[in-house]
Amino acid sequence: MHENLLNRKNLGKGLSIKRKPLLVVLSTILYVSLVIFLPWDQISRTASLEGGFRDFGRYVQIFSYRHIPLRELYGWTSLLQYFTGEALWDELMLKLVSITGDPVISLRIISCFICSIWGIYAFSKVPFFWALTFLLNPISIEVALSGIRNGFAWSIFILATMIGFPLVRYLLFAMIPFIHSSAIILILFFSYSQSPLTLRKLGFFLKKGRLHHILLASLPGISAGIVLVFGNTLLNFLDDRRIDSGGDYFRGGGSFLQMSFWIILFAIQLRCDNDYIRRHNIAINLLAWYIIMNPVIPWSFRIWGAAIPLLAYAVWDLPKKLRNFIIPLWIGYLVMWYFYWSILSKSFL
């Protein structure tokens, strides 16, 4: 009877496992080593053809020749300019390059930081092997090694959610939109997930039922996706750097096949009880955001790539029957995506 009571108590807190800190650290070191030292740029079909990961190469080129902050070059004076120009990323990279003397080393240091935060979060909550199958997916590897600014900001967000001191958490939250502006949406998701008053107000206006359940779980993500899908005007108003790419940013062509697994997971999550939805509300909204954006904005796969530790925990914390259904799908999806992403596909594509 005592054991049953303990099980019920633990069930209410999710299936997060409490591993010894040393095991978490050792697992994280192994994971970081796999990401940093394996030649992923030679394994990736696109990177091998282009001589390396594209975004990584751009960062190296920029910070090899420019040593003046963007705020000085463009004379930024307003907080909005610092936000849309993501000035903190620029300042941090220039400072790091001045210390290391090499943008490649500086970028690799940040990649180590990204993977360390991902590893600590995932290995403390999910068994080692299963955490690794999520962390070592091609998209997240590209985020950690190439889309580094995105991964850096979002890993700081994950770190902030792990910190028990509110002042430190909110200081980190205040920083990250100036590293990657998309992080402001993560902060909104976090605020929503922590605000029962918002949920009660919304619930007052909606008739209770399945629609009520779905909207409470995913309204912020759906809203964020709609705003950004129709956000060309918004980006022009903000003078966002992404308008420099013209129509290319909203060119469409997001992969439905890539999105298919996440649609299934999203639908399964919405079948779960309220306790699960409260624990994983951020992950659910991230998927809603991605699913809405993907058909119009192809880069949106970075949403799940940069949030993979949160999603790994959300999958592992599913009720056992649903978890046993979704994990084989993930393994199949992972194998398929590795084949498509790697040099193995050269003969077929």
C-alpha cells in the first residue's frame, strides 16, 4: 500500500528520473564530445557539398573581418534597434573572439555550452540511451554547430527554467531576446504556462470540452504561428534583419514529411490529462508554433531542433501506452531523416 501511494505521488510529478549528478555530468560530457568531435560537416550531404555548414561559415567570415560592434556601425540608440539587431549576440561574439583570437574556436565554445545545457536537462530527466536518440538528431546537431545563435539563446532559456532563483531567471530572460529575437516567444510561453489566472480567464469564456482543452493547451503557440506567418508587415514595421532576405523568408516549401511526426506527437499530447499539459505546456506550444509556421517559413524546423531537450522529456513523460506508441515512430523518423540528411542519400537525390 505504501508503495502504491508513492507511485501515485510520483505519477503526479511526471516520470522525470532522478539521476546522480556525476552520471548526468559524465553523460553530458560524452554527448558534447560526440557532437563537437565527430565530423558532422562531412556526414551531412549538404554541408559536405558546400564545404561546411552554411551558417557556421558565415559567422566565421563575419567575425574574422569585422571587429566593430553593429551598434557603432549603425549608430543604434533605441532598445528596439538593439532587439531587432540582436546586439547582445554581436557583442558577445566580438568579445569572445578578442579573447580566443579565432572565431572558429569561439563558435565551438558556444556549441559546447549549448550541448552542455541540453545534456544536463535531458539526462537528468530521461534515461541515457533514450535521451541520446533525441539529442543526436540531424536538425539539433545543425542547430548546435551551425544555427548557433538560435541554439545559444534557446539553451539559455532552458537553463533559466532550471534555475530556482527567480531574479537570476528573469535576468537571463531579459538577455536572450537580444541574442535571438525569437526567444521572446519562449518567454511568453513560459509566462503563460506559469499563470493559472490566465488559464482561468480563458476557461471562463469557453465552453468546457475538447475544444476548451486544446485551446488552453496550445493557444499561445497557435497565435505565435499565425502572427509570424502573416508577419511580413510586422517585420517591416520592426525593421527586422530578416526583411533583407525579401520574399525568401516567406517562400513556403516546408517539408510535410518532416512535420508529420510532430503532428502525431502534438495530437497525442492533447489527449493527455491536465497535469501532463501543465508540465509540458511550453513543449506543446512550441509544436503548435512549428506546425503553423512550417508550410510558409521553411526554417521553422529549428523550433523543434533547438527545443529538443524539452521535447525529449515531454515524450518520455507520456503515459506508458502512448509512449510505447510514439517512441518507435521517433526511431523510424530518425533513421529516415539521417538517410535523407547524410551523404548516404547522394546516390538517390
